[in-house]
Amino acid sequence: MSPVQTSSGPGPLAGVRVADFSRVLAGPYATMLLGDLGADVVKVERPGAGDDTRAWGPPWDADGRATYFESVNRNKRSVTLDLRSEEGRAAARRLALASDVLVENFVPGTMERFGLGYEELSRDHPGLVWCSITGFGRSEQARALPGYDLLVQAMGGLMSVTGPQPGTPTKVGVALVDVITGLHATVGVLAALRHRERTGQGQRVDAALLASLLSAMVNQAGGYVAAGVVPGILGNAHPSIAPYEVYETADRPMVVAVGNDGQFAAFADALGVPGLAGDERFATNASRVAHRHELNGLIAPLLRQRGGDAWWDELTPRGVPCGPVNDLAEAFGLAQRLGLDPVVEIPGGARAQAAHQVAHPLRWSATPATYRLPPPALGQDTAAVLEQLSGVSPSSVAEAPDTGRGW
């Protein structure tokens, strides 16, 4: 797959500066999205160590950098500041007061301890949008709970509906709660910036992993809140639609996602059993859900008679949603064939090679996402940023050793 060379225009958020005090995934994902839209993102990191994910490998890219870190840190400048020192805190405050947005995901109370809390900063900078990402919120009870994605997947109910069968709760294969929370944080920041355009006033934006997950549970959460139904694990089946799951074929698993009665009639016809659509057990979606096991007993042997690609070729023209279970390489290949251009190439600067990155998922007709900077080396922009802020010498950065306890 050939990566797409991209332009480096200003983007719709050009002129917006983001002071990024976040690390790992939820916060960095949010600030990368803002950077893709043209914001000047200054990532503040620990001297000598930086964001934890700089060491999270393998895999490593061609330059020996952790691909985990690289995946959420393009379009940023890296500054190292020791917030345990007076000089580091003073430089961080200058950065915050010179920024439009601040994003942080420390344990609640940490930014306040450093003199970088919302109340203190907003007194001198009332237009500041100050976004905090936590695991479980900011209450006294929540502060003691570490905000790890896996923990929230478990305690937030996602694992209770995910797995091959009842009794085997399973995490999702990516840190999905972090990603969802990062998206919510981005929406919150953009809304707060719009409010500031109208009023001149910034505000505090709070995003919590638990609250974001409960919202993202959509129909499952809605079924509990509105009807008191506590869902369980159904494997690859859907609680409200059938047939809507993974089936074996002659060579590979595939998904059939029938969403209405017309699609089911076309599906049954393609299987060579058109009478199924008229059977009272399967005539409506509700009846198919009620008789799911009987239905699967009839269609599963038929699907095993042909290969997955053959079924895709047969069912797709009939309007029946289906598709093979792809690995990630096959998924990127599909996106490329469909014209989505899923990979971009960012000139590497001091790197040995250009950075290959997953493209921003949205497309705009007038203000497209831009790819101006590859993920930065640790502290590479410290001197330039401090000089830009106030002409301060880079000696204000204390090269303190990492203690493993944060700043």
C-alpha cells in the first residue's frame, strides 16, 4: 500500500495553541486530533523519560521508536519541563497563560498542586479552555481509583457484554474507552472554543472514562436505564437483531448483518431456502431474535458450503450486509481499494525515514486535516518554545532524573 503524500496547509484551528499536559492515550489522542485540525500543540513531558508510551514496545518503527507513542502524537512539539522545580512550574504557567486550550489527565488535584489548576489560571486568563480527563471523575471517592482503560472496561460494564460465551468476560482488543473519551474531550474543547468566540469566556471541560463508556454503551445502557434490562454476554450475536453475527464458511469466518425483513428475504433466497422468510418463526426481526438458535441451526450448514469471498460476491449485490472477518492488513487493503487513503506519509525531518501514519478519519471540502509534523523526539522543541514564549533560556528546564512517580 502506497502512503499518500499530504499538504501542510493551516487547517481550521490555525492560530489556536494547545498546552498538552496529557500522556498515554485518551489525552494525546484528543490533542492529536486538534493538531490535525491545525492547532499548535505543545506537548509537555518529563525530562529524561517523557510520555510513558515512548517505552511501550515492541513494535518499534524503522527509527527504533515505539509505534504506540507515534500513533497519537503527530502534529505536536515536545517540551521537557520538571514540574517538581520552581523554574519548570513557572515555564509551564507561562505556556498555559499563552495558550487557548490546556489538556491534562493527571490524578485529580495534581495540576492544582503545581499551580496550574483551572481556578488559578482562569483568574489571569479568563478565556482559557481547561480540559481535564480522569478515570472516574473528580469526587473524593473517584480520586483513589486509577484511570486505566482495562479497569474501566471491567468496572464500567463493557466486559460484562463482551466475550465468546457467558462466564468469560473479555476486554475489547484495543483501548477503546480511552479512544472514546479522547473523542468526547475533543468535542468538549471545540464546543468550549465556540462558546468563547461568542462570549470571550473560557471554561472548564471535564471528561471521565467511566461516563464516556456508559454513554458509548448506547442501546445496552439505554435498555438498562429505560427498561431495567441488565444485558449479558451473547458472543458475536446481537441482543436485538438476528441474524447478526459471525458464521463459519468453507474457508473463513464471515459476518452476516441482516437489519430488516427485506434483507432477510433476500438472504434466504440466496441460501436457496426462500421459504424461511415466510416461516412465522422468522418472518419478523422480533420472531427471529426469539428463535435465534433454530434459525442458526438452519442457516449455518448452508453457509459452510461455500467460501467467504463467494458469499460476499453473492450476497452483496442482493443488498444483504455481509463481509469476511479481516485482519488489520486486509482491513487497510480494503480501505485503500475503496478510496479512503488510510495511510499518510509525513516528512521525517531529522528522522531516517518519513513517518507513516493512519490518516485522520474525517474529510472536509474546504479545511482538510493537515500533517505538518511527525511525532517529536523527546524535548526537541524545548528551547524554541521557551524562547517563543518569553525569551527564557533553556536553563529553566531542570534535567532531573525520572523517579517513576510522574512530575
